[in-house]
Amino acid sequence: MGNTQASGYHKILLDINLTTGEIKRTQIPQKDIEHFIGGRGLGMKILWDRLQKPGIDALSPENPLMFMPGPFSGFPIPSASRTVVVTKSPCTSPETSPYPQASTVSYSNMGGFLGPEIRFAGYDGIVISGKAATPSYIVIEDDRVEIRDAKAFWGMKTDAFDKILIKELNNQRFQTCYIGPAGENLVSYACILHTTARAAGRGVGAVMGSKNLKAIAVKGTGMPNVADLEAFNKSLSDVRSVFKGLTGGLLTGFWRKAGTAAALQMLSDDGLMAVKNYREGTFAEIDKINAKVAREKAWVRDFACYCCCLACKKSGAIKDGQYKTIVHDGPEYETGTMFGANLMISDFNGLMKSIYDGDDLGMDIISAGNVMGFLMEAREKGYVTQSDLDGIDLSWGNVDAVLSMLDKISRRDGIGDLAANGVKATSKQVGRDSEKFAIHVKGLELAAHNIHANPPRALCYATSNRGACHLSGDNIAHQNFVAAVDSLGLCLFASDHNKWMMPGISSKKMADLLTSITGVEYDRDKFMEAGERVFNLEKMFNLREGFTRADDWLPDRFFAEPFTMGPEKGAKLDRKEFTEMMDKFYTEREWDPKTTRPADEKLEQLGLGFTI
């Protein structure tokens, strides 16, 4: 070993400028490959290099939109299915900044088959810049790349469009991703859909819409080589052995039987769920929308991403009643909570219809559920009236009101135009003391994990580089690990650091696989250091945009309003303890506790001297 040139990569980015129509293949520097691995890490380095001027509008043609698989993508490694979409966020903003359009980095991790297909086509990433003059879509088939007219498809919802696009391409081997009306109309929390059931959320769909880009279709026939096939086969066998014999085991019982929906009952029982706009942690009617009900009433099929034995995705149909329809996905934990418990909805069929519509419109359901929870509470408090809501009876538990709001938001019609800007902007318009129950960090809405009784997750939300991200990591080691895994193209659920503490691939096994693929020596420490490097580079990007410690903040609700029910009744965060926890975090990260800026010595140590 000891090869200084990494195998396992094409070392090529497909660069597409939609303004000029120029298509080129850009060489990836060897140093960037070794330092940032791929996926989230490599995407972050490209974003840093290409957006050197702070304050660029995320929805401007200058902002690159990147689809980044990793070095594991396309190899027969369990759960190596992920694609990270990296861009500048259209959702976030600092409290104060010299730049009116300042926002954070955004990275959104999507499963399925797209990432492996990008690698089969001969690329380690796709970078899209500029803006097409008219609605367009991109077709990539190995070396052949075309920008085609999408005017006939503009305005189509994702379910119908998915079918029509495959028919248009006349080949089911293409892997596709696309936006719906929410992305076209620049809803700040629009998402990008793949297989109508897998989504890259947290606003990346708005960036795609701002480029007049409806879809991307990819088909490839190649694959990078591995540096050491014998070592790769040995490491692969070692990794696969982790998942052998799990037919009746905890891992299979959890993921295959129920997917993340298993957590609906668990987290409600533990008092850790987002309920009634995060006022409570336990949903009294959780037994009406949990995984057991979903299995009985809707699910007919379990399905998996590329090369995955976990099969956590579920699909089926609402079989009766006014909401009768096929559903491609859900409830998952996030969607079931944000459109269920958080809105006090216990009508299972209505919940599933809401999830279906959210996906069909191409909307991030975490953010959409959060915005509607905020408006329901604002109405309950008398801060807005039914007339302000265009006559929609947006009250707790009202499914039809949620469906009407989803439609309005996707079209930016009436109240939907304001709600499409996210909870931070909506709260500013509503005024009074509504910021106390506007549940976001840096402008990005919190996910479905409540934090009154969970200080580590509170730290996770406050310090995540893309705003309130529940997946960022609850401590420094976990944050570094997640950033490294996101750079491989591997699903976090298959790791031994997943939050359910089930069997999974260790960082040591990941490092061994990476070494065998690339020919570059990685041990566990070097692999974890790569994750630390990525996390610190993201932090430096945010600091360049004007973010400060004042932005590592949590809404007042979590400190001031204790739970009134459930096993964690009376729980709330303690401000002094939270501040001390944050001070400790910054100090251990070698960041200045006052400014949150990483020390120059830390940046130099990580090879990030170019950011100083």
C-alpha cells in the first residue's frame, strides 16, 4: 500500500453551466480527495472554493448545486446508497450580518440509487451552476450529456412526473431526481425527490427551482477500480458479516418491520417527541398513528435502497374513506410526527394523505409541519385570524386545513406566500412575542425530536452547521463521525453509531474499506480527522457569512415552558446548564467561546490554513 494516487475515484466532476450551456469535466485535486473523501466533505470544499464572496443569494445563478456520492457509492457495500446535495442554504440567516443574503451551508443526504448511478456514469459529483433561460432537464448517459426542454413538465407534481419522465426517456435504467411545484415556486423548504419516496430536504429543491431545472436523469455503465482487490474483498466480507443472521434479530426486527416509524411510539413514550408545536413531548393518541397501525392499515411492501439489507422504506395504500390513495412512503418518524403529533392529528388516513401531498408537491415535511404548527398556535393565541389564513380553519387536528395550506404554500398563494418563507420569516410578520414559539435555529426549522428533556440533542440543534439538524451529532465525536460517514456515500443507519445502538459498521471497518478502495492509508483516527476537517470547514463558511455565537441559539419555549404531561412532565432546559454545556463544547473543539471561531492552530492542524 502507500500509493499516493487514490484509486476508487474517477477524479472527475461533471460541471454544467445552465446559463451558457457549457458542459465540462473538471479534474478533482488529489489533495481534496484525500482530505475531504467525497460526498458532504468534497462538496463542502467545492462550495468554499466557488463561493469565495460572502453574502451571495442562495437563489442566484452563482450558487452551485452539487450532487455528491462518495467513494463507497456503487460498490457492493451494505447501505452505500447515499447522495449528498450540497449548496448554500435558502432557509437560514444570521441575527445580524453585513450581508443581507447571508446564509449557512446546506447539505442534504438522500438514499436510493442516484449516487451509485452517478459513479457508474463516470463522475464523482455533478456541479450545476447558472440558470436556464426556460424550464429544462438534464440527461446524463456516460459521456453523453444533454440539456433538454422541460416546459411541458413545469408545474407537474412529482408522482405524475416520475412516470412521464421514465416514459420520455424510454429506458427504466435511468435514475432520476426532480422537483415539484414547491421547488418551481421557490418555497424556501422545497425538496428534491428521487423515486417519489426519497427526498433531499432542507431547501435544496428551491435552489434547483431557481435554476429552472426540473429534473436530472443519469445512466452509466462504468465503475472505478479498487486499489487492492484482495484487501477490498476481505474488508467487504468483514463488513457484511456484521449483518449476517439478522433475520429475527433486533436490527431486522426494527428496520424491516417498521423503519423509522418504530420510533413514533418509542419517543412519545419517552417524552422526546415534538407535540403541539413542541409544547409537549408525549402524544396521548400516538397509538392511532404508530407503526402497528401503519402495518395494519396501509403498508403492503418494504423496500430498500441500493445494496441495503435494512429495507427501512414502506409503501402501500389508504384503502378506504375520503383520502383513499396509493402512498409511496410513510409514516416515517419525522413525517409521522411533524404532520401527526406536532399538529395534533390522530386521523391515520388523513395523516397519510398529508404526507402523500407533501411529497407530491415536493416539500420538506419537517419544515412544512413546523410552519403549520406555528400558525395553528398563533391562531389559537389570537395573533392571526381565520381571515388572515384566507378562510382556512387552521386549528389543531384539522387534516383538511393542512391539505389546503400545503396547496397554498406550494403555489405561494395568499397566506401560502408568507408561509413559504419558513417559520422565522412568518414569525417576524406575525410579531408580538411569537418568536418564543417559532421553532428554528438560524432560520431552519427543528426536526421532530423535542429537547425539553434532552440536552445533548439541544446542543446538536444549536451547533449544527446547517441550522437545526437532528442528524448533526449530539457531541463532538459524533459530529465528526457523521461528517465522515456522510462523505463516504454510506447510510448512517448502517453504522455502529446509529442512535438505536444496534449492530453496524464501525469507523475502523470503514477506514479499512476506504484504504482498500483508494490505496491511501486510513486508520480510524485519520478517518475521524477527515470528519473533523469537514465540520470545521463548514463552520468557517458560516463565520465568513457573518454568523456568531448569538446564532447558536434555541427558542425560548424550551427554557421557559415545561412539559405538562407524560413521563417527562415538568422538564425544561436550564439556561445556565445549557450555556455551560456550550462553553465546554467550544473549548473542547478549540473554538473561541466568545466568537465560536476555530483557533488558527486547529485550522492549520486540520489542513484548513487556506480559510484563515
